[in-house]
Amino acid sequence: MVFEFDVLSTLLLTILCLLFGSELKKRVNWLQRFCIPSPVIGGFLVSILIWILKILDMASFQFDTSIQGYLMVAFFTTVGLGGSFKILKSGGKLLFIYLCVCWFIAFFQNTFGVGIAMALGIDPVLGVMAGAVSLTGGHGGAAAFGGMAEELGHSSATIAALAAATFGLISGSLLGGPVASYLIKRHNVKIEANDDLHMPMSTKGQPLPAIVDTTGFLKMLALILLIMVAGRALSNYFTEVTGFSLPSYVGAMLVAVVVRNVNDGLKVVEIQEKSIDLISGASLGLFLTMAMMSLKIWELSEIALPLFIILALQVIALLLMTIFVVFRLLGKNYDAAVMCSGLLGHGLGATPNAMANMTSVCDRYKLISTKALMIVPLSGAVLIDIVSIPYHTYLINFFS
């Protein structure tokens, strides 16, 4: 049997999965202790169920996830609206260090993947596909550069890259929270605010209450939608002029940063943080749940053993690097632990996974690391491409 879900029914199932994941997290202690994000819990369980039904040849499912992209753009717009120059300036040295870490990882993952592929006697380009192309690049990078590699004669590059991205997405979502918890416990990290940019949370893990009225909420929603439209136009224009693709969520985040800082000076609109937080939490939760429940896990079984070996070693390498090197470079404090959870999220999967990991850690310890929530997406979604995209292109062409 084939079950087809239209946009409305897909959205309904997504909400139910998210609520189920949230409720299960409350009831299962180890899920809270290891900071596993609620969207990952609910969405991943559904994807496993779908996989089992497919293996048993009992049923298959088709989801209309056309709204998924809009949810992602909405979330990154809210991230940009939090990006006042005061916060970005406060990143200072920490932003530079984290960005250098991202650049190094992009370089390392591709080089490491190629080296292992050559040692195993397989096409080096498949090593690139199991490197930063799919791990830091996610499914978007996998599809784009997989197609490029196939045009240059490397068969199965796209399916290998997409399968690797799926592997990384799952790994990054499951490891980020537990690693942050381990680092905090292992190093006796104090859960304290180092500056006035940190936002204390209530005992229920939510930001301290503020009044939300319908009119104010709709104003913030209208502002976010306006920025999303402008961000899409900016991304399209940039692509036409330069020939390089700028994701619409990046364009929206950049426009949002400009709008926030101009508004801080002119006071045109009152920014209602609580309303933005609600939109941010809902859009991220729904996006990631939808992404997880629509994962085609069976693609992992199609990976040849050598490719699986490369991916397993990539995960181990980044895990060790994060625990023993990056955490120390970032200062061995609460911000550093939260950022490490984010690094595993986007270093193995995608930036939304990084944000979900960090949000889950902040919920667990009742303190929002505003630095982490700004520095990680800015570096992992935008600035990392300065090094990664040219290096992807160079390696694919070099081995073709």
C-alpha cells in the first residue's frame, strides 16, 4: 500500500510527531540527560517505522514537504533578527576562532575522505562525497556536487552523497547534546552568564515569561514574512550576478540582521522578542521533525562497505576533535560546550540540526547562550562556504 500525504496532512503528522517527541523526552530520563532534541526523537522514530514497513513490503509513504523550506527560512530569519551588532561584536575573538575551526573541518573532511578512499582502492571522488560535501554541506550540497561529479563521469556520486548526508544528519543530531552534557560534567563547567547577552530561563526550560498579544504577534509574523520575501530576492539576484548559489535562508538571515540593526537606531518597529521566540521555536521544531520523519534511512543500506567505513571514521574524527581540541580552543566554558553541540550538528549534518542541538542543551541547563546561537549559524551556514565550496570544486575537478 502507498500512503500519500498532502501538505495539510503532512503538517498534521509533523506536529503530532513533534508533540510525541516532546512528551517522550519528558518521560524518559536519559533523553533529557543527553539533550536529544524533541524533533529528532519524534521524527526519527517515525522514519524508522517507515523503514521497517518498507523492508517488510507492507507499505510506503510519500510526504508533501513543500512547506519545509519555508519553515527553515522563517527560522533563520528569526536568528538574523537576534543579530544586533552588539551581539556580533561580542563574538569578537570567539567568532574568529570558531570560523577558523569550521574552515579547518571543511578542509580536513574532504582531504580525510579522499585519503581513506584511495587507501581502500575506490574512486577518490566518492571520498569527497563522503566528506564536507555531504557532511557540512547537508543534502543540498550533496545533491549539487553529486550531480556535478556525475557529469564529470563519476557514477553513483549523487546517491553516495545523499546517503552520506543522511548518515551525517542522524549522527550529528544524536551526538551533539550528549557530547555537550559530557563536556559540562567532565570539566565541571559552571552554568553561568559571562555577559549580559545571556538570557535566563524558567524552571521549565523556557525564556522568562513576557506578554504576547495577537496584534504584536501578527506584526512580528508580518515582519518575518517580509524579510523572507526580500531575502529570496537577494539570493536570486546574487546567484544571477555571481553564478554562485546563495541559499534563500542565508539571504533572509542577512536581510534580517540589517533590518534589526537599522531598526535599533530608527525605532521604526518594536521588536517583541517573545513573539519572535515563539515563531522561532515552532518553525525550527516543525522543520527538523519533518526532515527527520521523511529521511530515507534505507539509502544507508545502499552504501558500499568502503563508503560506510569512511563515514564512520569521519564521525569518530570530528567527535575526538570536538572533545579534545575545539572545546579547549573555545574557552572550556558554557558557551564552548553549547557551541560544540552545534559544531557536531552542522559538521555532520546541517545548520538546523546544530540549532536544535544547541537549543536542547540550553533547555537542559536553563540558560540560553546567545553567543553560540549567533556565531554557529553565521559561521556554519554562511562563512564556511568561503573555503568549502572552492575546495569541493577543486577536488572534484582534480580527480576527474
